[in-house]
Amino acid sequence: MSSSSPKLLEMIGQLIAIPSVSSTQARFDTSNKPIIDCLSNWLDGLGFHIEIVPSSDDKVNLVAWIGEGEDGLVLSGHTDTVNCDQTGWDTDPFQVHHADNRLYGLGTADMKSFLAIAIEAAKDFVDKPLKERLTIIATADEESTMQGVRTLVEKNKKLGRFCIIGEPTSLTPVHRHKGVFMEAITLYGKAGHASNPALGNNALEGMRAVLNELDRFKQELAEKYVDHDFIVPIPTLNLGHIHGGDNPNRICAECELHIDIRLLPGMQVGTLRDELHERITQTVEGLDLTCKFNALFDGVPAFETSSDSRIVQLTTRHTGKNPMSVTFATEAPFFNSMGMETVVLGPGSINQAHQPNEFIELSMLGPTINILKSMIRSICEQS
């Protein structure tokens, strides 16, 4: 067996040490090219074919493969992390800290460790004839715009028939999750002296009517759509941010609200966004206010892979756990749209994601490697 990549814990340590924050705020956003270079060097040394797929000026995706055929297995993970406030950490988030049978560091659970684990699992197969291709994908910007995987969709490439996305699921297969989109709603009125309301038109007062309509919308969605496979069985609408006006003695001329809507499988982002716009537009008609909508990002569709699909059946068998539905969103619907049967399955807990002192249990590393090896054998060696 050829091998020129470091040992597993060394790989995890090196990946954590490379900052790769993605953020919609430019002051926090960093390029992921250094981490892609690191992964590429390891995989190239193992004999993988390497393709770099740019998604923006300083963000790229990695597609690496061994074997032939178009019906193989994809192991995918994102290279980016969220930003972190180091004051909330007990240790340096960019240095792996080993304590209490855990590895602490930014990205240990979500989800740089999985990329190292995927490489470790693949080492056993680099010198074996594979009937189907084994592909490792590392994407950019999952934590912000998901532009990395969107670029892969736009390329319309045949990457494989089956896909495992290694987000932290405590090694339970996830075959369904909610979708999400976020919207900014801005009302524009007219400023004036607060002593006489007739001198202006208060956008903050208008936003009260919008908030009431959003509450009605939320209740109607909860009555119309229910799926008890989810721990939160209804669509949710969260009021996340509001700002209006600049002084107590001035009539508020502008007010902006940011909302987050989570969709169940079967609901469509575009349809729901259109309904939202129509309802809010009708609400502000007659108030002499101007209304503007801005998609804070394009949204992630809800995800569902049939429990009867081969990938769900295989992961159920190899993990010994029944598939579940979760409320957080991943890149899975995009891989499904490329013609792959997809599950989300990885080490670590989602409860650790985006938290200070993020960690992964060392006890999860070995079982994850064994599960991935079993999946590779089932799909790439025995298909």
C-alpha cells in the first residue's frame, strides 16, 4: 500500500491549525485555498487524481478520486468553519488540545476531522482494483453561502451514485432534514419631529403590522405542515434581527427585519418566499410605506432520501442505527440534485458545532473509519 499522508491525529491537527473561516461579513472571511492545498498534497501522495474547482476568486473545491466508473461512492466534507470568539475558549481554537479523551479545536466536530478520517479510510484501497470510483470532495463556504457545492451543481458533473456527507450526526444516518432561507424586510417611511406624527410616516409602526402578519403566517404554516419524524415537527419562523430609527425624538424613516424560515420536506424555498413577499406587500399597502425584500442567501432546500434507497439501507446496516430526520441544514440536497443517493453521517455531535470549546470524542474516530471502509467495500469493490 502506498502512503505519504501523515497519521490520522497529525492530519486532524494540521487541518485545525489552518484558519478557513467563511462568513458573509468580509472582515471575518478567509480563503480556503491553504487547506485545499494541504488535502491535495496528501491525496496526490496516495495516488488520487486531483481536480481543483474554483467557486470564487479565493475559494475552491477539491475533487479527488481513485478507480473508474460513474456509480461509485463520494465522501464529502466542507473545509470551512464559522468564526469564533476566542474569549469563549479555554484553549487556542486553532491548535488541537487533547484532554479527557477528546480533541478540542475549531472544526474538530464540524467538520475537518471527517476529511482526515475519509483519507485514513481510503488508504486501504489505493492499491486495490475498484469496480467503481471512490471520490473525496472538500467544499468551500458551506457555513455561509454554500457557493462551493452550488458551483459543483452548475458544472453538472457525474461524481458518483452514492454520497456520504460527514457532518456530525453521532454516527447515526440522516436521510432527511429541513430546508432554510433567510430574508431581510425593509420598510421606508418619512422622518419628522416626534412631537407631531403627521409630520412623517413611521416605518417602525408599519413594521408592527408586518410582525403581526408574520405571526399569522407562522401559525398557518404550523397548521398546514406537520411531520412527526422531526423533533420540531412544524415549519419555524424566527425573528432574528430588527433595527429602526436613529433617535427617540425623530419619526422612524427606515426599519429592517431579518427572519429565518425552516421548511419541511415537500415545501419549496421559492414558493414559500413568493408567498412571504405577497403577504407582506399586501400588509403594507395603504400605509404609504415602501417595502423592499432582500434574500440574505439563496436558501437550502429541504432534503430527503428514501429509506428504501441502497445508501440508507447500507448505512443502517453498517452503523446498526435507524436513519433519522434533523432540523439543521447541510449540502445534502445539492448532492441529491446531482443524481446521487445521499446520507449525512459523521462523527461528533451537532451540539458541539458552532460552540466554544468544540470537541470530538476520540472514541468516535475508529468506528467512523470502519464504517467508511465497509461502505467503500460494499459500493466500490463489490458493486
